[in-house]
Amino acid sequence: MEIGIALFRSCLEKQKYNKKSINSYIACIQQFYVFFKKYGAEVVTLELIEKHVNWLIKEKEISISYQKLILISIQKYHQLVLNQKLDLNSIYPKNQEYQLPKCLCKIDIKAMIDKTTNLKHKTIICFLYSGGLRLSELLSLTIKDIDTKNNVLHITQNKDKTERIIKLSPSLLELLPKYYEKYKPKHFVIEGRNGEAYSEKGVQKAVKMAAERAEIKTQVTPHCLRHCFAIHLLENGTDIRYVQELLGHQSVKTTENYKHNSDIVNSNFQSPLDLL
């Protein structure tokens, strides 16, 4: 099995998969063959795979996306390592309509911020909510991405590597000097130990703890704050096309970016953080 895993990793690296995807695929394969350790990889059947997935659904309550990841991992392993083509269409989970996270009211958001005494955690929450940032965008945000001359954030979108610009909230601008003075970040705005980027789990935990302090009963995630950013702007009368641009949902040509970005810099846009 170790030889198979080493070969699997090598094949995925040759196909230019990123490190995170490779580790996810390998973790799924290792879990699967621990579950069926008495079977050789060559004799694994569709029934065994379905049994494994059904057990995870029942006992671990795994999501549909994780079910798909498991099946994709098994297919890739058998194709790349064993030169076998598995047809798993019959047990592939059906797509469900995407459901947006529940939107919190402004009072709940304000309570999360006010009751967070940890300055780094408070700054994290304010960034997520005031700019509608994705978790990955927050973690990759560097000091040079903050343009205090024009009071804007430069966000490089992970999906298509284009850039969008978001007006900086005055409330966040007031908070940042205190944050810089205490934590002295050198490269990333939100830094972990030794100057590396902060962890996803760290951000998720900060948001979760803030929600608990605010006595919010529903699950609150970083993406939930991005969702609240959009909804609260729409409720405040902001044009939906403008909100789409702020969220980075529009794919535009490079020349068009200049015009759109100029409009954002010169706009009277108010972050929802300043409307609390």
C-alpha cells in the first residue's frame, strides 16, 4: 500500500495537481483501504465502495462534496496506479441546489465585533464583513495590498487571478493602526507564527467563538460574513450589479478592469461595517 501511495503521489504531481488536492486525494485513499484492509486494491468492487461511502454518510455525516471527493480519489487511484477504469456513476451523489448561508442581522454582526476583545480576531471579522472577502483572499492579503492613499483593498481572485478593488471601511482604517502596532505584521496582513499566513482553522475558530460570545445559535462561518456583506448592501439600496463586482462574481477583460476599478475608487460606497 505504501508503494501504491508513493506512485499515486508521483502521478498526481506529474499532472500538476496542487499540494492541497494531492493530500486530500491520498487521505481519502488511505482511509478507504484501512476500511477494507483485508481486500487487495485489485479486487475492490462497486459494492464495497458503496458500502464504505454509505457507512461514512451514516456514521460521520459527511457532506455531498466530501462524498464526491472520495469517489474521485478512488477513480484516480485505480486509473493512475492500477490502470483500471472504474465506473462509479451509479453511486455518485446527485447534485443539490446550492443554499446560501443564513444571513445574520446587523445587530448580531455588531455583537460579534463588540464582544471580541482579541484584537487580531476583531480585525479578522471586520475584514471579512466590511469587504466581503473570501477566506482564501483574507489569508493571502498582504500589507502592500492595502492602499491607504486611495483607501482601497486590492484583491487578487484565486479563481481567475484577476484583481478587484474594494473601498476600505473607515471603521477598519481606524482599527488597523492599533492592530499594526500590536502585531507588527511584516508581509501578510493577518500573520501566523514566524510570519507565515494565518491558518484557515484559526480564522474559522475566531469567527465561531465570536458568534458564541454574541449568543448566536446558528452556525457562523467566514463565508457567512461574506454573504451578510452582500445582503446588507442590497438592503441598503446598493445596485446589485455593483455588489456582484465587489464580490468578484463578474469575469471582465483587463481593459474593463481599469474603468470598473476607477468607478469603485471614486464612488460613495459605504461598507456595511460603517452602517452598524
